[in-house]
Amino acid sequence: MLPKGTQMRLRFPVLMLLFLAPGAPVSAQTRAVYDVYAIEYGSARDLRPVSDVAIGATTTDSVRFTFYIWYLRGDSGRNVLVDTGYLQDSTKRGIALAWYVRPDIALGRLNVRADEITDVVITHPHVDHIGGLDLFTKARVWMQERDFAYFVGGAWQPGGNHLGLNNDDVLKVIRANLDGRLRLIKGDSVEIIPGIRVFTGSRHTFDSQHLLVQTHRENVLLASDDAWFYYNIRNLIPVPATFDAAAYAAGLRRMLTLVSSPEFIIPGHDAAVMTKFERVAGGIVKIR
């Protein structure tokens, strides 16, 4: 039998070898991280007063709606698209466009093809966020279960709210379901893919969601339409298009607790996103 001190000296390096062995559960090795890109695919022709996009705003400033999709390049080969944009038909949005590029063509500026997208996360089913769904027919589609149910059902019933929705898009998401590609998410603070967690509660649509994404440095929160503009984030003021203004404001407050700095909250329609981060291609910035 070895002396007690000798046993301890032998046991310590054995334990270290176990921790350092290939396949050991070392969190730094298994943590999924992403490069995050904001891709601009269209811009409104006209300016809108801030009072149109923030309830009770008193400033006389104006803003311009810019339309985005977001691409997440995972270190494990996952290619995730957040929202799909829409196919050009400004009459369905009621917004005259200054310019437009089809979302899959805009994505191609990063040398990414539509059939390389593994996952599409739909933050909510307004036409400018889901209308391009049938451009990405190889991808799994992630959507909140309650938002899906209202989108294909209650929104079109008497008394339902289908403002901003397109009945053609209902058929697109049902087709994804029939094809076995739709994944319905049940509720708030759910990690749907390693390194990507979704949050609900803002109620821009019946159960809209936003995403917290792990990157190589700071986590990034893609607010989509749970925060239209930086003005909404800075002033914690909801947009007029919501089922519950108080819930929307509460969602903005919680976003601030999920990231290290407000600069890592990315709003859904603010043209300033294109000037705050490094431009890597035409109409594309890398969030970092």
C-alpha cells in the first residue's frame, strides 16, 4: 500500500488527464457560437415621424423603415436565417419602396446559397418577415406555436387581427408543416438550437419572439419587430402595432438585462444598423 501522500500525488494528474482527454465535457470546446450578419434587402421611400413608430413620442425627428433579414453562421456548420423577407409587392405592405433586392439574392452577397440554409427562424408572421419562406425550401422552420395557431386560424376569424398578414403566407407555412420541416416552439426562454435562445412576451403579433445569439465575443440580441428602432430601445417606448403595449414595454426592459450593453440589441427596421457596424458587403454588416 502506498503512503497517503503518494496516493494524492498520483491521483491529481490522473484527474487532470480525465478533464483534458478528447471528448471530455469541457464547456469552452462545446459552446456553439455564431457570426451574426444584418442583411438589408429594401428601404422605404418616405420618412415617417417618430410619433408613428413610438407611442406618445414628442420628438419631431423622422425615421426611415429599412427591411432586414439576419444570417447566423455557426461554427458547427449550422447556417441559420432569421426571417425571410418577402417577395416584392409593396401594395401588400402599404409602403412605397425606394429600392428592393430579393432576400435570397441579398444573402448571396455573402456567397451563401438559399439551399445552404439549414434553419429559418420566423420571429413573427408579418409579410415582410415570412413572405420569402418559399425561397428556402431545404431549411427547418422554427416558429412560436401560439403565433402559428393564431396566424393560420384566429387571425382570419370574425374579430381577428390580420393587419400586416398575407393569406398567401399562411399557405407557405402550412406547406412547410406538411413537408415535415416546421418546428413549433412552446413558450419563452427556449434554446431552440445550441447557442440560440428565443424569448416571447412582447406581443407585437399574437406571440412574437426575439433571439439571443452566442457569438465569439458578446451575445447579440436580434429584436426584430419587438423593437422597431433604436428610439424604442433607448426610451423603452412600444410601437403602435402590438396586442399589448405594456407587455411590449416590459419586453424592451428585459432585453436590456440579457446583453452586456444596449449596443448589442439590434432593432428590426432601423437604417442606423448599417452605420453602427462593419460593412462586409453591399448592404451587409457584421454585428460585433
